[in-house]
Amino acid sequence: MELRNDQTLICCGDEPLKPEVEMYAVGSEWMLHEAFCLYSQADIFDPYEKHHSTVKDVCNLAERLGVKNLLLYHTEDKNLTERKKLYIDEGTECFHGKLWVPNDLESIIL
């Protein structure tokens, strides 16, 4: 999607971004991507079995593609009180743009 001021937004839906469409995400201002669980908890939540990603997977992808703002959604909900901090801590190890992990019903102005 093209936004004002020549910014772009890409939303990957309910599955990981497919390699054959990565070219649409390169240098995007915003990427919205599912991140089902922490990489450190993949053995607990089995994201790959469900065709989902981990925080680390998505953050590595967004870093490689030069995304500026990454918003993670469609996450597990076993630890809602700590989820935002845990996801940001794991994600910022490999993604150097702005990382967003909104709580339910939280608004973000693009």
C-alpha cells in the first residue's frame, strides 16, 4: 500500500512473507507481520507447524529488507503482561528499526 509522502506499508497477513514477493517490502516504511512466539519458545508453541514465524525470524527478515517500522501481531497470549517487553527485547537484537508490539485495542498512528 502506498501512503502519503511516498511511504509504503506491507501487511503479510496470517503467514510469513513469501520470498517471491519480498521485493514489495524492500525499504518499506511499515511492515505488519505475524510473530506467533519468541524464538526462544518455539519448542513450546510450534510456530512452524502452524505456518507462522517467531519474533527473531521476522526481525531478521525486516532487517535484511531494510524496513523502517515493524509491527508484530498475531502472537501467543500466554504471557500478556510481559509479552511486549519480551518481544521487543528479542527483536531488537537483530532489527534496528522501530519495533512495535501493540497490546489489544492499542492505536498506532502511521
